[in-house]
Amino acid sequence: MTRDQWKLLGVLLVTAASLWVLYPSYRFYSMTPAQRAALPAQELAELRRKAVHLGLDLQGGMHLVLEVEHQKLTPAQVRDATDRAMEIIRNRVDQFGVAEPLIQREGEDRITVQLPGLTDRQRAIELIGKTALLEFKLVRTPEETQNVFQRLDAYLASRGVTEGLADTALKRMPLTGHFLGTEGTAAFVRDQDSPIVTKLLATPGVDSIIPSDSQLLWSGPETSAGATGRYLYVVKRESEMSGGSVAAAEARVGLEQTNPGAWGVSMKLTPKGRADFARITGNNVGRQLAIVLDGVVSSAPNIRERIPSGDASITGNFDIASSKDLAIVLRAGALPAPVRIIEERSVGPSLGSDSIQEGVTAGWIGTVLVVLFMAVYYQLSGLIAIVAMVLNIFYLVACMAGFGATMTLPGIAGIVLTIGMSVDANVLIFERIREELRNGKSVRQAVDVGYSRAFRTILDAHVTTLISALFLIQFGTGPIKGFAVTLIIGLIANMFTAVLFTRMIFDYWLSRGKAQRLSI
Amino acid sequence: MAILQLLIGTNIPFMKFRTVTYMFSGALILATAVWLIVHGGPKYSVDFTGGTLIQLRLSRTLSADGVRKAIDASGLRGVELQQMTGENRNEFLIRLQATEGHQNPFPLIQQAIAARFPGVQVELRRTEQVGPKVGSELRQKAIWAVLGSLVGILLYVGIRYEFKFAFGAVVALFHDVFVTLGMLCFTGREVSLTVVAALLTIAGYSINDTIVVFDRIRERSKALRKEKHSRAMDIAVNETLSRTVITSLTVFLTALALFIWGGEVLRDFSFAMLVGVGFGTYSSVYVASALALDIWIRLDRRKGISAE
């Protein structure tokens, strides 16, 4: 074979390989949802994996970066806690049912969670971010509780927090004066009184007044006598049991006798948990057992009798969705340390599809403008450059599919810009050829000189853009990386299509006739 | 042969006007610098300041005033509200300051609007929430990326070209990026991650035209030796003028398509590309080539060669 034939073979091979790599993408994105549903799950997953991935900014979805709070952990524990948190979050997300979630560690203490196509962001955030530390704690008896509150009143009054107040009752009872009636073991604080009570309880020294084996805990939002607010409990600090004893949990209605239509979570305990629970309930008949989730009292039912069955339930302010989610987090287990959302990027499905549409429209219009210009200005040679440009974009998308890169909105912008940049190399070559022709060179010589002289300039121009693109890659965030990746692949493919491929066509063209004229 | 040829055989005395264009470029840079000093830097997006951006769409168009009142009633403070224009008049951009560990206020805003305007559906188009720590990390990364790529290009150009060319090219690069930043500031646009991507792309791309001119001078150095330096530079610029303009034109066309049809999310990006590509063409002649010429003249004068 001659050198030209080798080149031709090379171009054909690359093009065939691109076609092969792109076929799954074509198939996947041209299918209707019904056709997709008809495919066997495994085949569909395979097809999805091989097709070009769309970024969350295009298909809609949620990108979260979580940070594990690690003030109380040693460096060695941080890594471990992050790994465990990641596993637990993975479990929760799997049970929640999201197609293709991506959960990975980023650095020492960060976890990236990507949920494509998710629409209920609030629910997802609660599901993922909830520590879900479940504890069973004994509520102090009414006498003990009142005793604590009275001592707090006396302490706060002595601290002079009430100075300047006209209300004599509040002067005497700075704390309990804000209570809307004390119902034995719990005090109800209305929403409007909540800030001041919280402030009072933050007074220095309050901790030393509360017995060291006890603590104050709030309930979730409740209503009492028509007012909304929260209950304040005094509970035993040490928990009797934890969520680790939960074997199974499911959302159910009818767990509360007083409110049979309400949703809640019913739990089955592990054998050990069942024995513990039987012992705890047996020893504390007549008292209240607070079920505490992430430091908030969900409910504090009375223990009427020893419960040997190992059935426990959580009730409170739940609807069907929140009780289902709670059941999921209880099954998946508690996070080893609280996590915090430090970055969120969510795109609704409507904006995602709008973005694709707008990006594609801009791409087509850009293509038409460039094609028109090249065809009018350089005629047949322009057409060669256009074919090269189309090949360039084609190889670019094939590479993205082949390497499993993600197509993002800035990535689409990168492709559109590549359309304009990819003909630049040909413009440089063609202008040079025209110049040589004007200087009286033969067609053959003009083409040879045009390519060889322009090559160095083209290479330098590509390298400088490549340098910038490489610095962009270090931004971990998806969309920008997508842009940098398209730019880089586009630049490399361009050296192949705009230089090697077009040269091949010119050589073929010139070798056929005794070309005296060049359409350029 | 060609039917259509533009800018061929021109003989424009570009370098004659370089004092004027130095002043023009200097004024632009000064204006940008003053703007940046007065405003304490560019207007950063939530990517860099930390904070929350919410874009929502209402099922019917409401006045910005009504939406603002609804949000005020929800008790949220420090809210910046912006109504989008044209077809997207029923969409709003809401920006809030960052506080570490706070909740995304979208549900609150949704409730507030629904309470004030019953029957209006509120759809979340997108939200971006960046904690202050992540924001400052991204800011740092952006600064390093811009500086790093400028230095990278400087090194590459320094290796491939003589000092006078490399210097001119790199000043032109700074000029393009800085002026583009200025245009973003003057038009009230935000500097986001995507805009930084555009700035870096401009840095890599705008130097291309400069390379074309410099390659021409180097290639023709023998033939041009007898000419005055400024004449030699003019010849090189004129001979490559069609290339410079056409290569920029094709990219300009695609950036324009993105700007007009590419949608709201990409608008600042494509604006930066348009400005950057435009100024990149100008600066390859009037910053890079002109500066290279002045250094060339000065260097030769020091060597005792009469250059002008």
C-alpha cells in the first residue's frame, strides 16, 4: 500500500470505530420511554452505560457535596466515619429508588452525591442529611421534672435575667412563666415564646443546675390547646437502647390509638434488642419512654406493661412520605457523625431539557453560519473543511461516549465553539495556499507549501488553548470539567481532521487530473 | 482561483496609529481597574461568594414588586430579586447571602408566594447553594487557574518565540482577559465558574492571531530586513490580516449563536467569549504586535542600530 492508502485506511478505521462507539448513544436517545421500558433491565442498563452520559444540568437532578462534621473525631476516625457515612447514604439512596445515583468520597471528609432526574429535592435532602440517631431515653418522673424546672427558675431569677420586667410572675418564674401549662413530665412552649426560652436556657451556668445524669430535650412541632409549639422534656441522659437494635422498620398507619389515621413507623427489634426492650419496659412500668431521633423527642409513650414482643413504634408528626423515609433511614442505620450540606446544585427537569434544546439550536445555527461562510468563501475547498469539521465533532462526541465522559451544558458550549475553532486551521492553510497561488506557484506546490508553512502556526495555536483547558480540568465541578474535556478532545481531534484528513483529500483531488485550478 | 477575497493586498499603516490605540487600551484597562477598586472586585456569583441562587418559574406572570412583598412576608432577609426578561418574564432569580449550614430557603419562598397568590404554581428551575468555605475554595482555584494558564502560555510562548514577541503576546493576553472582565463588570454581569471558563478559553484562544502575525515576521525576516521595523510589522500584519479576521470571525459566529440562542444559563459565558474574541483580534495587532515593535526598536537602538 502507498502512504496515501494507509492514511485513508486510518481515517476509515477511526470513523468506523466512532460509529461503533456512538451507536448505543443513538439507540438510547432515539428510543421512546415506552421502548425503553420494553427492554430487559440489564440490556437497558448496558445501553445506558455505553451511551453518552448527560450531566445533571442537562437531564435535571441534584448534586450535593456533604461534609462530615469531625470536630470530635481524630484524623484516623474521620476517614473511617466518611467511608461509613458514604455506605449508609448509599443504602438510603438505593432504598429511596433513584436510577444511577453516584456517591463518592471527595478528599478526607467530603462525600459527593449525584441524583439524576430527581424532582423532590427537599425529601432527598432530608433523607440523605438526616443523622438518624435513634435513642430510647427514660423521661424523668413528674416530680423530678418539676424539681428541675423550679431550680432553673430560682437560678435564672438569681442571675437577674428578669431585671426591668414589670410582670411579677415572670420575675419569680423566669422560665416556667413562659410555659403554657406543665403536663406532668413535659412543658409546652408556644412558638412565640420559643426564642426567649431558648435564650434563657443558654444562660451560662444552666448546665450545672440540671443534674448531670439528666438533659433537656425538645419535641418536634406539636399543638396544645389550639396553640402551636414544642414540648420541653427532662430525660435521663444515658439512653436505654439505640437504633442499632432495630432489625426492620416500615411505615404504617394506626399505630396511635388516639389518632388511628396517623402515619408512623413500626419497628421490629433484633433478638438482643427485644430482650433489652422487655427488660426496660418491665422495669419502668408507669413511666414514659422518650423515642428520640437526632436529639428531638418524636414521642414519649407511657409504658403500660412489659413488652416482650420486640415491637416498637415511632409516632408524631408524620405523613406517608416522611414516615416512609424515616423507615428507610432506620433500616439503613444512623450516620457515624452528622453531615452538613456544603454545596448543592439542583436543576429541574424542565430547565435541563430547555438547556439541551437551546444548546442544540445554537449549535445548528452556529454550524449553518460557519458552513455558509466556508462554502461561499472557499468553495470546494471550503466543503472539504466542512467535512473535516463535521468529522471533528463526530470524533469528539464518540470520544466522550468511549471514555464515559459527561456531557454538560458548558460542554455543549464547548462543542459549539469547537465548530468555529475547528475550521480555523483550514482557514490558515487555505489562506496560505491562496497566497502561494497568487505568487505564481503551481497548484501542487501551493498545497504543499500551504500545509507545511501553516502547520507550525496551527500547532502553536492549539497548544496555547490546550494549556488553558488543562488548567480548567482541575475544577472538580462537573459542568466546567465537561467544558474543558470537550475543548481538549476537540483540539486533539482537530489536528487529525483539519490537517491530516483535509490533506488527504487534497492529495487525492490533485492526483486525479492534472489539476491546473483549485477551487479555493 | 478565488472568487471572493477579503482584505487581500491591503496596505494599512496599522503601526502609525499605535499611540492612539495604546491610549484606548490604557483607558479601558484603567476604567476596569477603577471599577474593580471602587466596587471591591468583580460581582462574583454564588460559586465564589457562597450563598444561594434560586431560579423559579411561576405559572403566571407576577410583578417583581408582588413577589418581593411575598418573600418579605416570609421573614427572609437579604434577598436580591431579579425578574427575567422577554419570554421568561414569569421567571425570577433570587439570590441570598451565605450562612454556613443553613437550609435552602426554596420551600419557604414557595409557600410565601403560594400564600400571597393562591393558585400560582411555583416551579424550581434550578438552585445553587454554595457554603462560604466551598466558595472561598473555588475562588482560590479560579485565581490559580487563571494565573497558572497565563504563566503556562507565557512559558510556552517564551520558549517558542524571541523575548520581544513573547512579551507582546503575554501583555495582549492580560489585556484581553482584563478587558473582558471589565466589560462583564460594566454590563452588570456576574463572574461565575462558567465565566472563568470563558476567560481561560479566551486566554488560550486570543493568542492565536498573535501567533499568526509573529510567525509571518519570523518567516519573512530576511526579506523585511531592509525595511524599517514599523514598516516590516505593517507588512506582516497586512499580509496576515485576512487570516486574523477570518479565523476570529468563525469563532465569533458560533459564540454569537450561543449568545442569542444558547439560553439564559450560558448567556454570560457567551458574552465573555464574544468580547474576548473581538478584543483578541484587535489586541493581536494593537497590543501584541505594537508592543513587540516598540521593544524591537528599543533593543536595536540600545545595540546602536538605527531602527526608525
